Amino acid sequence: MNFHISYRPIGGIARVLFYGSVGFAEKMEAAARLVEKYRHRVPLRVLLDLRYAHSKVTLEEQRQFTTYIAEHPVLRRAYIAVLHPRSRCTSPLATRGTCLCRHSSREFVAEGEAEAWLTQIKGGGRPVAL
């Protein structure tokens, strides 16, 4: 298990920290645990921290994961900030051909900017897919 999930009551942000070598199974397990713990949070605000992860996911697995998020009844309504290291982009949400193309997910390299974007979102609203 190469992830850790925590919740910050101030700001209402669920943080998923991936570290080390991360494959498809770890990403799916993290998503399942996130939903299990925080599905009652509306809106669900997620900070997906990939700065310390080395992705071992194939392009097809990446597409499957993106589709899973886009179609999941809880995750498709979530606001997701993806935090990347400045030196590389490893997002499971947006790479060429697999972007969710929705206003409810954004990519960042600065943690403060990601948190600011998540905390400015008002409660009760539901993202609309573009």
C-alpha cells in the first residue's frame, strides 16, 4: 500500500498522498477507501498528491482509471486538485487522450494554490461536466 489518506476539517479537504512505486491496483484501492471514508462530504474536495510517486500505470490502465472516476457516482461529483512535482507530470486524471475535461478537476505544482482552489468551492454545489 503506497498511499495515505487523511482529512483536514479546516477547509474540508481529503488528501490522498501517493509515494514510491504506484500501480493501477494501488490507485483503485485508494479511490475505494476514499469513497468509503468520505462519501458523505458534499462537496467532496480531494487533494491528490503525486509529488512523491513513481507511476507504474500503462496508458490503458490510465484510461480505465479516468473512466472509473468519471463514471463513479461519488467521484464524478468530487472536486479534485492534482498536485504534481515541478519536474514531471504523472496525473491519472489528465494526460493526452485521457483528460476528464471537466471544470471540477485542476492540476497544480504548488500545494497552496491547490488548497486555495479547493477551499474556495462552496458547499452543496455539484460540478457540471463540460
